Amino acid sequence: MSLYAGFDLGGTQLKYGLLDERNNLVFKDKAATPPTIKAMVGLFRELWEDLRAKKRKTIKAVGFGIPGIFSLKKQRTIQSPNIPELDNFNVHGAVARFIEVPFWLDNDANMAAYGEYRCGAGKSVRDMILLTLGTGVGSGIIIDGKLLHGQCGFAAEMGHIVVNPEGERCNCGSRGCLETEASAGPIIRNYSRLTRTDETLTAEKIAARAKHGDEAARKSFERAAYYLGIGLGTAINLLNPEKILLGGGVMTSGELLLPRAAAEARRRSYQASFDCCSIERASLGNDAGLMGAASWAKDQLLEQGKAQIP
């Protein structure tokens, strides 16, 4: 049986696993993301050698999801807001020293989108968008069954479309991005402003309060849903997708966001385009990235084999 490995590198955790030929997840695990690039590469090597020892001669390809603006041409991360040590680091060259099977690297949100497309809630569609709402807003776009990369590999950064021109400054350098208005941070920020509290909070705690009738908590989610809806309406008009999937930690409180965001998207988009797009919750949770990376590697290997046939 052939297996395909996937690694999903995040700011706090490295998730990894194996898919079989039918894209079934047969193994998964996670480890804490090391603080230095040297330790990070060392962890990749250690986990890879462990996988090879367990599944010797059966792992045919490997995929990596790397956070940040990843250059397909240079095969390195140009900028990674959550892991600055990755900035301009040649990840491809580093892992090529010890991975002896074909491997591919791409942006982590792209890999999560590909995971939902091949293994999850986007399995039956050809045109879809995945938005992950967590500490930030990640996104990946599938057009006619293929990942949208753009000229250099930087496409599909929906978290950095401007939805509030006078909004908060974003880490990308712009102002009022979807990420500064609809991720966990803005929900916490707006709740703190409304209640004038300095207590340590999470979006999950605020969601629990909203469900128990806390008016400030409810308004915080309504504001996030409003700006999320603007972003979704823009995407619907621009790309006419069949499906938009919403994932990430903030979506554990999905009923506070999804209906209001969908209603705002309806107001912001052409009726015909909205009517042929479904907006749903993603299905793979934290496994989307590693499953996408593994299935991406499998599909790239198959494409490579077809290209070599005379």
C-alpha cells in the first residue's frame, strides 16, 4: 500500500500524518513548534525518520504546508508573520538534505483548502474558497479543480482584502483588513472596548457569554460577522464560487457568525451569484492542513508521472 505524508507547520504546533491511496487518514500526530529555525528543521528530520522507520518503502511523496507568503519560484517563505524566523529561509533546501522521496511545499492555507477539496466538505465541487478564522484569517481558493496561486504563488490572501478602510492597522502594512475585523483578536478587542474590561479573554469565552445573553459579547460577534459578510460578498462577486467553507477556531461558535455573515454577503453580492454559492462550515478541523499537504503531494506525483509518459 502506498502512503503519502503531510506536514502542517503552525505558530504553536506542527501537525503531521499519513494518507493512503484513497485519501483516508491512517495516522496523525503533532508536536510543539520549536522556537528556532535550526530546531524546526531538526524536528522535521526527526519526525520524517520516525515515519520512515514505521512505514519503510511505502511513503511515496511528502507535502509541506508552510505559513506565510510562500514563493513557488524561490521555494522559500518571503514573509511569515507568525514565525518570523522563516522569513526568506530556504525550507526546500533544508529538507532536501534528508527527504529522499519527491516532496512539495506550499502555503499552509492553500494546503488546508486542498484538504477540504480532496478529503472534506469541498469534495464534490470544482470552484471553492476556504477561509480559516483563528488568530488570523487564512484562505485558499480552488478554481476549476486547481489551486489558485497567481504569478508568484502569493494569490488567495483573502485575509488581507480591505473591508474597513478606516479600521485597525494590520501586520501586513494595510489597514482594516478582513483579518483585523473578523478574526479572534478583533472579537476580543471589541468586547473589551464595549465592557471596558482588562480581563484575559478568548473568542471562545466571549462566544459562551454571547450564548448566555451577554449583549456586549453578542455585539462583538455581530461586528465580526458584518465585516466577514463584506469579504464573502466581494469573493462571491469576483469568483462566483460554488462553495465557501469557513473553518478555524473561531468557527466553533459558528452559529454566532455564519448566519449573519451569509445575510450580509447576500446584501453585498449579485443575487444570481449568491444563489449558486453555498456557505458552510469546513469539515476537517485541524487535520485539513496535513491532509491537504499529503493529498497535494500525491496528486503532484501522479501529474509528474503522466508528464514523463512519452
